[in-house]
Amino acid sequence: MDFGLENRLSRIFNPRSGRTVMLAVDHGYFQGPTTGLRDMKNIIPLIPQADCLFVTRGTMRNSIDPRTNTAFCLRVSGGPSILGELSNEDIITSMEEAIRLNASGVGMSIFVGAKNEDRTISNLGRLVNEAQRYGMPVLAITAVGREMGRDTRYIGLACRIAAEIGAQFVKTYYCDDFHKVVEGCPVPIVIAGGKKLPEMEALQMTENAIRAGARGVDMGRNIFQSDSPAGMIKAVRAIVHKGATAAEAFDMYQKGRKQAAEAADARMEKV
Ligand code: 5RP
């Protein structure tokens, strides 16, 4: 057994459920001040509800209390901004930095079917080689190029490649017949949320993904851009860890939203 690797993975995947709710807040690394993340203070109340954050080193250094108990997985790829060629990423954060920050994992994107496909896949190989020396789990993110379809053929191809190159877990997008993607990928898969959806749709997608065999989410915009981020992350947790249905989780989200509105009203009355 590789103790360090297993120990770090157990900080990401809850040992009781075997699943994870990762909160993705790394968007600024290529998008700049993304809606919902303009002020990173907004995510502080959500952190205790996440099993793991997916973050850049800049966010860890500047915005997160070092006494936090929540694990984090560090995005280590980057380079282009939203204005450039997105697939032109390299590894920009060292393993030494990940260890120094006490990361429980490192993550990078691969761009299957895009311009720099080959370089991003060999970068993943190099990252896995280095991470292996320190027992550091690697998350491969299958970024979907603008021209790529989101179907089992394409997503399945990208996830399988990521696992074959050695990633310990994979983040990808949900698609119809997702169980086929899971079947073809020998390591755990977590789903990204993608663009903001109405809350019920995002919760239904989460339920569908979990039922199809996903081991959790690494969700960003559908949580931090919700009108009740706290209600939404609790609702996602209920599906991922407790097997709640989307309808049950939606009730929780609505309660969270109501409580937040009442608390805001109470604050206004005091002023
Ligand atoms: C950006 C990422 C994000 O972490 C990922 O897309 C998850 O966030 P969202 O749920 O907002 O899609 O990897 O490249």
C-alpha cells in the first residue's frame, strides 16, 4: 500500500461514503474575476461544507485561512487566458509548492482533440511521474474544446486516456449514458457542473451522475453563482453522500435560500 497516496485520497474522498463534494473555485486562473468569485470572501462560508477545494496556489495564499480543516487539490496547470488558445497550458506550479502548501492532490487539464492535445497529455504523464515520488494523487481534468461534442464517445475517450496515463481520478462533464463513460474508466470520476443551470436541473444532473457511477462532483458555478450558494452546496452534499433524490435536495436548497433571505431581512432591520 502507498500510505501517503491513500492517506491523501482519504482526505478528498470521504471514507464513509467513498464519494466527494469538491468545490471548484479555480476559474480565475484563466477567466479572471469570474461572477461569484470576484471577491473570494464569498466562498469562505462554503468551505466547511466541501470535502475538498479545487483551487490555485494564489487563492490558498491570499484568501484561505491556513487553519482550515478542509482538504484542497491544487490546480497546477495554466498559461493562456480566456483570450488565448486555451489548450496551450503547461504545468506552472511545482510539486514542491504543492507539498509546501500541504495539498491533498494536484490537478491539471488535458485537451483531447484540441490543438495542443499531445503536449497536455505528455504533461500529465510528467506530472504523474513526479507526483508518484511523493504519494501525491493526480486529478486529470478533461477540458472540452469549443468544437467538441459532449457525448460518451468523446468524454469516454478523454477519461480513459487520463486513467491510462496514470491519473488517480478524473474530472469530466456529464453526458447522456454516463454509465458507459464510468464503465470505460478504471479510476473514480467526478463531474464538473459546467455553466450555471437552474438549481433543479443542476441537482438532477448530480443525481443522474451519481446513479451512473460518478464518485462525486467538483462543482463551481452551479454552487457559487446560485442565489443561495450555502443552500446549494448542502443540497449537492445530500445527493452525493446521503443518496437524496434531486427533488429532496431541491427542498433543502429552497430552505437554505429562505433562511438566508430571513437573515438578510433581520440584518436590514437592525441597521
Ligand atoms: C476550469 C475548471 C473548473 O474547476 C471546472 O470547470 C469546475 O467548475 P464548474 O462546475 O464551474 O464547471 O476546471 O477549467
